[in-house]
Amino acid sequence: MAKPGYEVTMDKSRLKIRFAFVSRGAQDVIKVIAYDYVGLYHDTKTFNLGFGDYNPVTRKINDNANTENGDVYDVLNTVLNTIPLFFEEYPDYALMVRGSDSGEDFIANCLPDCKKNCKDGECRNQNRRISVYTRYVNTNYDELEKGYTFLGGNQDTVEPFEKDKKYDTVLVMKKTLTL
């Protein structure tokens, strides 16, 4: 289900893949999609999908950045277009998707500079990223489930993915053909 996005470059090493591209808009920003092996997650060899702005000086990825270049769909499509490329390299592994804005520490870091007038420990910015990914899966589930298996997770529980249910983690596995 590839949709128009940016052209990426790939850098692969043992148990790690990086895709880089430039987001074009008010400013040109290098973005990196990072697939890192995290070990066993519920008895499955698992990679984590990370994403953010790349700082060439520190050589670090800022996964909390909001570039606001007006190209959100091109950026999202670019990230999604790399998932089949990941599974070409690691077909027997699971891919874990979480939002960097889902942890409890996100609220503590967000509230002091909050622009949405959040109060009393509630943060309107929390879980926005995982919501984008789950909304994509919900919208395209019938087509996606032909080639992939999805599980949804909340804290320590993992279950078969249910459309329109809120999750803080989504696991994706490539289906293998059996004859």
C-alpha cells in the first residue's frame, strides 16, 4: 500500500536499519527512521520503530521534535513505506511501534512548556503518535491484514488487534505463506 513519500537512503548493520530522508518545507530537516533490535518481547524477536529529526552535530535523533513543515502526510507515508523494506530484511521478526509521547515522563516534560493549557497531570499531546499509527491500521486494516498480523498492547498485556481499541503499543508481524 505504498503512497507517495520522500526518497530514502538505507544504512544497515547487524540488527539495525536506518532510513534517512529530507523533509522539505519552511526548513529542510533530515529525518531518520530507526529500526533497532530490542530483544524478546512476549517470546518474539522484536525490533522497535523509532523516528525523529536527525541532528548532524550530536549525531542523535530527536523523537520529540515537531517540525511543522506542512508535509505530515509525505513524512508519514515515508515512514510507512519503509515497513515492507524492513520485513524484506527481517521477515521472521516482529516490529513494535510505540509513540515517544506515550510514557509517563512525557507529561512531566510537556507540562512546563505546554501550549494547550493542559492541567492537573492531563496532557493533550500525550499518545498522539501512537494514535496516528493505530488510526492508519484501523483505516486500512482489511487490506493490511492480508500480509501482516497485528497485536495490540497496553502495559504488560498483548492481544489480537481490535479495530478502534486504544493501545500504547502495536506489534506487526509479516504473515508467511503456508502450503
